[in-house]
Amino acid sequence: MPVWLAVLVLVLLLGVVGVAGYMIRGRFTDSRPRTVEDIAVEAKQKAVAAKPSDPRAHLDLGFAYQQDGRLSDAIAEYRLVLKADPKNTAALYNEGMVYFQLNDPKKAEELLWDVLNVSKTHVLAAKALGDHYASKGQYRSLVVAVKPAADARRDMADLQYLMGLAYEHLGHKDWAAERYRSALKFVPDMPEARDGLKRLGVKL
């Protein structure tokens, strides 16, 4: 056999062995590169280990789990927070959003209303419920959920738009136009609000 051919066979053989070894290591060990989420989870786990009775540490770990897609673990941490502080709006809101991710809107809705029962102007909970009710065409429920926060935070264009959308569908043209204009005051290029005014036949 020519020397060059023997060398080529040896190189190919070593390549096959190397690939096989890599595959075996990947099969029996976690060779996945560590992600930003992995690092965050590890850091928050250490914080909980250092202060196991600190609700804030559990809240942060729950959010890290949520960001990493470990939703059951996230719920477990949020419930530890709520056991210590049943009115913790951050834990209630975060757990509600987890249930949206789990395709359980009924449970998500319940938790977000718990947030608003504690703080009726909670912007994030109002926005999440508003989007949910808009998607289902439940505009009266949208108004009940969103109006307190929208009235308190006129600068929140998303909330003003949701109120405009609800009023438009409920037949309150003037109220809808006023809310759409409020949205555009703070986000002049908001296409949804502009489209709303066009549907109403009102000038920008």
C-alpha cells in the first residue's frame, strides 16, 4: 500500500474515533454549553441557599426558572413567596404569566385578578388581562380590568389603546377616540391607535 494512502486511512480512522468519542460524551454527559439562563439560575440558587427564608431570594429564583423555561420550578418558588406573603403582587403576577405559558388562561386570569385586588392600578397585570380579554372579545371585562390603571397612568399608551379598543366595540365612539388620541400623545407612531381613529372616521 502506498505510504500516502496509509496515512489517509489513518487520518480518517482517527477522525471517526474522535467523532464517536464526542457523540458518546454527549450521550452520557451534559455537553450543552452553559447559557445565560443557566448562570442566572445557579446564582439565584446560591442566594436561596444563603438565605432560605428570604422571600425575595425565592422570587428571584422563580423568575430565573421562568426565564429558563423551568415553569414547574418557577411556580414552586412563587408559591413559597406567597406562603410567606399572600399579597406579594410580583409573585402573583409572575405566576399568572407562567400559567399563560402553560396554556391555562383560567388560572392565569385568576392570579392576575388577585394582583388587581391588591393593587387596582398595577400596570402589568392590567395590560395582561386587557390583552387577554381583547383576544376573547370580552370588552366589558377589559374595561373593568384596565380602566383604573389607565386612568392613573395616562402616559401608558398600551393601556389607553386597550381602553379605546374596548370603547369602540362597546359603541362609545367619542370615548374611544379620546383614548386613541391619548395613546398617540405618548407614542405618536402607534399604528394600532392610528388605525382605531381611521375606523372611527376621526381625524388624527
